[in-house]
Amino acid sequence: MSRNILVVLALVVVIAIVAFSMFGNNGTETITPDATTEEAPPTEPAD
């Protein structure tokens, strides 16, 4: 029983870290999708 709770807590912590990295200031600075879209040719996104 306690092991299941620990697993759930671990998953929640991982999801929280991912969410913070995605929406946090550090995440936006590291991940720059705008730069990649500008470099990519306009024909690929159109499809």
C-alpha cells in the first residue's frame, strides 16, 4: 500500500518539475521553439 503511494507521489513530483520547466522562466529561456520555426522552411508547417 505504501509503495503505491510513493510511486504516485514520485509521478506527481516529476509532472510538477516538467510543468515548471515548461511554463517557468527557466524553461522558456532554454526551449526556444520560435527560433526553430524561423529556421525551418515554411513548406513543412504548411503541410
